[in-house]
Amino acid sequence: MSSLLRRWWPILALLLLLGALQAKLWLGDGGWRDAKALQQTVEEQRAENARLQQRNDALSAEVEDLKSGETAVEERARSELGMVKPGETFYRVVEPHSLQDKDAAESGDDAGENAGDEAKIEPKP
């Protein structure tokens, strides 16, 4: 029995070492599960980066448009700031969208006051 144990103990020790290393690979820190989770996080970050890059490209195009043309600045001033050119008259047409807005407008409630605002700009005659 002693000769049999003497002959097989290095192989047995190597198998135990291999088993311990495999357990660390599959179950330990930085193992297979952690690598999969990290790969998923990387994919999510790549998708987020692509979305943000599209947004940055759109904003860059808008900035370039604002720098290069007076038309874009004028359009923005009219829509966001309500500006009109000299000689133009500003008309606001208010139409209630729903029965609730209509009821609120009839009762004098502020809830339907600006519902459905439309702006129309016409030059003075």
C-alpha cells in the first residue's frame, strides 16, 4: 500500500490543486459570475454613450445653426421669448381642447385659461 500511495500522491495533490483553482474561477471574487456582470455593465454603458453622443451631435448642429444664421436666432426669439418685429401685430387664438377646459373657462377658473394657445403673427397693414 505504501508503494501505491507513494506513486499516486503527486497526482492526487495536483488534482486537489486543480479543483481548488476551478472553484476559485467559477465561484470566487473576479470569477465567472463577476465577469458576466461586468460585461453587462459595459454593454449598458456603451448604449448610454451612443445615446449621449447622438444628443451631443444634435446640440452641436443646433449651435452651429445659431452661429451661422439669423433665421434660427429669429425663430428661437419668436417661439421662446414671444418677440415680434416692428410693424407686426401679435394675435393669440385660444381654443379649449376638452369639456373640462371649456367648463373651467366658462367658470373663470385659471385651469383652462391658456389651454390650446396658438400664436399667429401678421404684419400691420
